[in-house]
Amino acid sequence: MSAKEKGERTVRQDDGSLSERKKLILKAIVDAHIENGEPVGSKYLTQTGKFPYSSATIRNEMAELEAMGYLEQPHTSAGRVPSEAGYRFYVDSLVERYRMRGAEAERLKEALRAKQAEIDSILDTAMRLAASMTNYTALAVRPRIAAMSVKKYELIPVDSTSLVLVMVTAGGAVRTQNIVSQRPVPEEALKKLCALLNMRLTGITGDQFTLPLLMQIESAMAEYAFLVDPVVKCICQTISTASGGDLKIDGVNRLLSYPEFYDIGRLREMLEMLERKEDLLQLISGDTAPMMPSGQPEDGVHVYIGSENPVIIMDNSTLVFKPVVKQGRNIGAIGVIGPTRMNYGKVISTIDGITNSLSDVLEESAESGEGKTLKDGGSTEV
């Protein structure tokens, strides 16, 4: 069956077509296959003692589930395994979330707090935690961002000839620049220039700077026009810088723990894709604007199963990730890659718990003033 055909058969949500008995049997098959990786037969389900049905009844239900596209039969005499549609239904309607104990959640937050000074460090820590807690390959993403704009400017005098330019970007980041003047700069001149910057240069990007705009500000500053050029240059350097994003991987060797990746050719393709990074970075950054499987909120845990992955090489894998939010802004994402035979309940809850804890720690640091990323651009002479 092609990836396209699989995608067409994928069931997006509980549409009421399955009886409660079929749901129980499907859930049991998925759980058993996740645990042991083998096809599941009616005899196995009967022996568990969880079903008050005969083996014949279970076989009939399994045959109907197969006909509906939720199960597949690898071999004529073998049991069934979940199809992508079966996994999707399981994730959307049947999965039981793993519940993180209070002590685990607190230890997680403490591990993240220890790295809260640097966004990159805290994302790396969260990624390693995701790998160790799920036993799958984990990833951390700093998303691509467009050229930024500034929502607030401050000019802070250090002494009579030096000052600090502070820029608060629209995304909430803080950038600073030291400026040194050969001439004394009165405090009233700084106040006047600061007012002009906040009136004329907030909310614009680098390509919106024009010579007439610069000349208007210089004219308004009169004898202190010498301050305008170096200050505006610092602003242009800041808002013209776009981030290409970054993706880091931890625990690639964990792929070898699963039979699904024993095929050398497929494993090589997967490793090349992870090394190249571009496809995953585009997907998680949202550059390709993929259609999300139903029931997955944009700011929730995203689950791509098999052929649902826009990255073709991952058509036998599952990608789970969730954005990390700070003050309403996505600053990254944490996720894992593994086989479609994944412990979805634990993985989804673990990624949800890690990113929620990470967001909480970042919010705490922002409120205390400890988590701001300050990038001093050196000294500029006037």
C-alpha cells in the first residue's frame, strides 16, 4: 500500500463507527503490539482474561477492524498489527496518558532551573531528559524567525560620554549596545532622542528604514544630531538579523533498539535526514505549513504517524513534538522520533510535561528578571 493510500485510509477521530467492544479490542491489540512488537492474535487476547468474549467473537471483531482499515495482517496465519489508521484512532480516542508523579515533575523543574540563564542550554537539557525518559531519539528546535522589530527603546547614561542603548523586541527579547561619544552628551539630549526613537522607529523592520526618516530624526535633534547615526546603525543591525533556526538531536543510537530500524538502507536514509536537519527544521518551524492531524491544537502536542509525516523518509516512523512557550511566544520545541509502534501514552504525556515545566521555569525567570537574554554588541564610538 502506498503512503498516499495509507493517508487516505487514516481515520482522524472517533466518528462513532466503532462499537465499544471494537474499541476495547483495538486498544488491547495496540497496547500488546507496542509492548512486544509481535502480531497479536485472538488467542493471546483471550488468555489475558480481560475480555468476556469467545475466541471466535474476538476473531470476527478483528476481521472487521481489519476490513475497516484499523488493523493489518502481515502474514496469512499470523495475528494482526495496528495500521496507521489504528494508531491514529488510538492516539485521538483511546490512549491513556502516563501521569507524571509530583516528585518526578519537581525533579524535572529543578533540572531545568539549573540551566535557566541560557535558552539554548535549557532546551538542550530538556532534550536530553526527553531522550532518557522515553528511550527514543529526542530533538530540540530553535525555530526560524523573520527579521524582528523593536517595541521599546531606552537610552541609559553611564557617564558624560557613554550610554547604553536597550532594545526590547516585539518577541520580548532584550538587546543592548554600548555607545561611546567623543563629546559630552547631556541627559536631556538622550531623553529627546529616546522619545523620537519610540515615536518613529517602533514596529518597523530593517527594510522600512529610509534616508528621509533618518534625516527627520537628525533634524529634530539639532546640535545633537551626531548621536543619531551610530544609534540608528545599532538598531538596524539588530532588527535586520533573521535567525535561520537550529535543530539538535540526542540519542540517535536509540533507533537501533527497535527492529523497525534494522534495515540498513532505511536507517542510513534516516541518519542522513537527521544530519541534514533541514526537513525537520522546516516542519517543526512551520515553514511548510503542514496540515495537522485532527484533534491536535497548534500549541499542543503534535503527533505525526507514518505517512502523515511530510518528511517522506519518516513514513515508517512517528514524530511527536510540542512548542515551548514563553510569555505567549514560541521560542522552541522539544520532541522525539521513534517507530510507529510507540508508547504513545507515555511519550505524549512526557513531552507535554517537559515542555510545560520548561515554560513554567521560563515564566518564573522572566518575572524575576533572571531569564532575559542580553546580547551586548560591544562598543560603538560616536
